[in-house]
Amino acid sequence: MPLTINGELVDAGLLDAEFSQIKAHFEQQANVSCCERDDEFMGYAKDNIIARVLLSQKAKETIEDPSAESVDLHLEKLKEEYGGEEAFYFKLGIAPGNEEQVRKDVMESMRVDSLIEETSGDVPEPNDGEIEDYYKSEKDSFMTPEEVRSMHIFKSLQQAENKERLFAEMREVRKSACAGTDFMDLVREHSDKPEEEADLGWYKRGELMDEFELITFSMEVGEISPVFSTQWGMHLAKLIERRCPEPIPLEEVKDEIRELIKAESRDSRLKSYIEKLKETATIKDEPESD
């Protein structure tokens, strides 16, 4: 579908890339399978592209070009953030030294950033009442993370001659643990890891392997897990303790909330500005002719 914005034709590849990025994001969140929401995601992609093009066009009209020195500084900062010049150009898919188009893109980005700052950057500081109201309305966002502490018995698959035999042995170990045998005694007798590595201490989601966390965060304190495997080997875990989420005191997150309120205010102003640009824009989105 050719998309034109004030006479400017949007490259189909740019639209496809935006669509793919949006779809990948939702897939990572497990909110989509296959193609069931493709039309919706394409709509998001077009909205994003339209907003970016309108801002770029307006910035070109109203914002002076940045100086060559400031472009140089911005470009060097980007290279540093990407891990050096070679990594920077590799990410862009162009040969090092071919900077003409890159500099044009950097200038455009800097103009747009200046326009955004001009239209939405100056927002008032929220007062204590606004901060407290935000804290109350978004209380689930200001909770300590759930944490658990577990111990485990580990058997390496690399050292096992027969995987099925190892699984059967671990099942017997589990029977002993469920029957009341001291878990640390079983660790000393059966684990391929040293005794001091049996207790994994406290951990949050995202700090260990997914397979391990799915099991241990699903358990009750004192429960013995089924025998399960990861890429490293077979495990048998026992949940020792759990810390449930608790509200973080307002004073500890006050500065964070202040910045969140300001960011949301800037986003709201920017969206309103983009909507005004749309009102006077000529946007054509026509199906391709057969």
C-alpha cells in the first residue's frame, strides 16, 4: 500500500520494518500468535511512521540545521554508544567511512529532537499532591519484586552415560527428599556441585534460567520439585523461603514518580502536537493497483 504524507512517498521497506518490530514486541509478550493481529499491527506501524514523517517535515521547515561541530559530536557519541565505529557502521549496514547519508540522518534526528523539546519539553514540576495521587493510582508499579530462596541438587548431563538411568536415579533421590531425608545430606551424596553451591540464595525473576524459575516460583515453601532438566543438566529443587511483594514507601520513589509524571505530560503534549499536524496534512494510503 503506497503511503504518502504531504506528497512524500514512504518507502515500503521502512513500513515493513516498523510492522515487524511491533509484531516482534507483542510476540515477546506472548500477546499474539501467527497472523491474528497483523492488521492491527500494521495500523500501529502506519501511525508511527506518519508521526515521524510529519515531525521530520515540520522540523525541516522550522528548525535551523545544527552546526557541523554539533553533528560531529553527536555522531561520535552514537559510535561510542554502539561500541565503536566498526560496530556502529555494521549495525547500520554500511561500510565505514561512508558518512554522507549518516550525517544527513543525524542532522534530521537532531532537528526533530529540537522540535520535540520546543513543543513538549517545558513541563511544570508536579506538586506533592499530584505525586501522592499518582502513587496511589499506580500502586502495583511500586512494589518490591517477589523473591524466593531455594536449594538444589544438580546432576550434569555431560557426565551421565545414560540419561534415562540418571532420571531414574534422580527420581529415587526425590522420593527420599519427600520422605523427609535431610535435603543437605542428599546434596552431599548426590549433587555434582559442591555443597556450598547448593543454596542459591535469594533471587528475583529474570536472574536465573527460565526453566528453573518457572519451577521454583510455582512452588510452596518446603515443597520438593519434580525432577526437571535445563541445558546444563537435571535438577531437584527445594523451596526454602519466599518474600512476597510489598509496597515501596512513597519517599523512596518520589523522584521516580516526579519524572514519570513529567514524561507522561511531555508525551501528551507531543501527541496533541502531532494530531494538529495531521489536521492540516495530506495523507494518502491507497491500495496497490493490480
